[in-house]
Amino acid sequence: MKVLLIQPPSCDPMTDQIFLFEPLALEYLGAGLKEDGHEVELLDARLEPDVESACRRLQPDLVGLTGFTSHVNIVKGIAARLKALYPELHVVVGGHHATVCPEDFNDSSIDFVVIGEGVFTLRELVRALESEGGIRAIKGLAIPCADGMLFTEPRPYTDLNLLPMPDRSLTARHRQSYFSEWFSPLASVRTSLGCTARCNFCALWGITGGKYLRRDPEAVVEEFKTVAEPNVFFCDDESMCDVKRMDRLADLIAAAGIRKNYFLYGRVDTIVNHPELFAKWAKIGLAQVFVGMEDFSDKRLSAMNKGVTVAQQEQAVRTLDALGIMMYASYMIDPAYSREDFRAMLAHVRRMKHKYATFTVMTPLPGTELHAKRESELLSRKPELYDMLHALFPTTLPLEEFYSEMITLWTKAVPFYRIMPTLARFGPHGMLSRIRMFGRFVDKARKLHLDY
Ligand code: SF4
């Protein structure tokens, strides 16, 4: 069968200038299908948006689409356009949103929805379509129907060690385009899935039923040997949960003589409790850790079940600083913030002396406890607004003022002199373009209140 896998365009193309990760999930799907002898192409529509031309050229029998919550209407739009052009085409949707809210894809242009890890489900589906039977026996599928979706038996969690190696040849022509900040070109590698923590705003631990699934370090090192890029992003939900595994992985990377720059997710408590692990990783190239700091108050951190304290945050900053590892500090603004809360957040971030910090809006993503508990309070259900920038719970401040306070955080929380060395990593041209882009972003943020 001929299969076209499509990474949809981003909801806001401006984000593609901040980061653009390789479509790793589709590379996994492609690898699985190729093992069965199918012809597979991958279209990264963030870089090549003409989906219709790709379809005309390849004439696929099946198209697979993926997406997060903000992609729901984009995915449905592509499905509708392709189905109108090629009524016989099988249209399959999978990915994060399809997993947490399959019903949102109960659409006449979509034939199948894959729930959860899709490599084996899609292989079995393609096989069944070729042999014209047995679809209802495939685990992990939802089949759109006018009177409600039909669900097959759920698929148990896939052992990550059984997955094929992702097929990066599918993105060969774009490999220089994938990056995040100054990590360019950047490859993504998945070493685990799920998380041991239980933050109430996070959908990731629920997807694996609370399990932390991990690949054997030996297999991860074998994959690293095949990665050409000098920079690697660990696209785990949380990389350092299993300290022993990561310690062993560091040893294996060092023994294999692999030298790359690494960027991964780490929790405040892991950094504080295991500085020796981060010290070991710093030696083999750990350059940046994305740390969910979230808030300035122990009370709020506890309410979101973050499992860390402000005192630990301070220690984590000191630990990474001492090791020369850049902390990508991420804070999450509660729509309930008052003017005083915004002032306190500004003071907190300045006290932390971050070199790099981002601020998103606490978002009730489908699949989270937060969403389940407070769904009735949602200001909007437009998928496009689930971008971590739009407040979806009622704000204490008028919306326009809320965004104006967000702009103050974005522009003032990390003083320019402290961000300067970070910006310098982009080189003179890159630095200028980042400053210009930031200006455009702030202009856009001033109008966010009009999007509802
Ligand atoms: S630590 Fe990160 S990945 Fe783990 S539950 Fe919290 S937000 Fe989710």
C-alpha cells in the first residue's frame, strides 16, 4: 500500500521560528509500515504546506495525520479536502489529541482514529484493509460513525523496546531545518514515555495509565550511533525519572565515544536530590534542561500537585548553574492571578537570576485532571486557543490587562544583560532576527484578548 504520513502545519506559524522538532512519531510509524513492505512518504506540512500536491504526486491509498489539541480543526480541514479530492482514500488520524479525545475526530472525512501508541495499530490496520477484513479485531481503534464512534478493545501499553528504530530517512530533506533555540540542527530521540509525577495540569502521565515506560539504555545508545546531528533533544515526557537508568545511559554514551549536546526535561526534585547525575551528564554534553518551575508559591505548587517547593527551585537553579548547565525555566501563569500575584511572580523570577525563562498560561488541556474538574468554567472550546498562551479559565483581571501583565513578564522578568550571553549563542544574524521576532510576538500578544 502507498501511505502518506502528514505532520500538519502549526496552528501559529510563529512558533515554527522558536522551535521545530522532527516529526518523530511519524518516523516511527513509517519505519513500522516499511518493515511490512509498504511504500511510505512523510510530508512535513510545516515546511511544505501543499498537501494536495503531495497527494497528487504520490497517489496514496492511505493518509495518516497526527496532532495536538490545537491542531484539531487543521487536521479535520486537511481530511475534508483530501477526501473531497480522493473519496477512496483511507484517512487515519492519531497522535496526542486523538488519544485523549478520540470523539473530536468523529467526522465523515475520517475513516479511523488510532488511540495511543500507533505503530502496531497502523500496521495491523493497513494489513486488514489490504485483506478486506478483521478491522474490528484490531485493538486501539475508534471508527467514526454518524450515531457515535465505534471503539475496538483498548490496546495495552506498547513495550518501547519492541518498537522499530524511527526511520529518519523519511525526513532526510528537512533534517537541517529542525531546531530549538540555538540547538541547530537538532535530532529528537525518545527514551521513555509517561512520568512518575502527577501534576494536575498534565495529560502525559494519564496516557500511559500512570506507568513510566522506558527503553533499555543499550537500545538508546544504538540509536544515537545512527543520529547525524550534533544536538539531541530527548522528547520524553520526563527524562530523568529513573535515575539508575539515566546513570547507565550516561556511562554507555561515554563508553561509545558519542559526543553531542543534549537538551532534556528534568524535574526540580530530581536535580536537587541527584546533583551527581546531572554532573555526570554535564561531562558528556548535557547543555540545557527544561525545568517546569510553574509558580512562585508553595501553596499553588501544592494545589497543582507539582511535588516541589520554592526552596527546592532555588537549589535546583544553583545546582545547574554550578554545573554550567543552562536551565530553561518554564513558569505557568494561573488565570486567577491578581495584580499582586503578577508582581510577586516578577520578583520571584528576578530573584532566581535565570538566564532564560518562559511564561505560559495554565491551560486545562483535555485529558488532565484540571480539565475534568473545571470543564464547566471553560471560556472557550476552540481548539486553536489551547496553545498555552490563551487563558481558558476566567481571569481575575480583565483579559486585556491579564495579557498586558503577561507581556511585562515576557519582557522584564529576565533582564536583557542576563539574557545577552544566551542570545549571543545565535550568532549576530540569529540574535537580530530573534529580537525582531520577539517584537512581533509581543505585538501579537497585545491582541490575544480579541481571539475569543
Ligand atoms: S513532571 Fe512534567 S511530565 Fe511529569 S506529570 Fe508533571 S508536568 Fe507532566
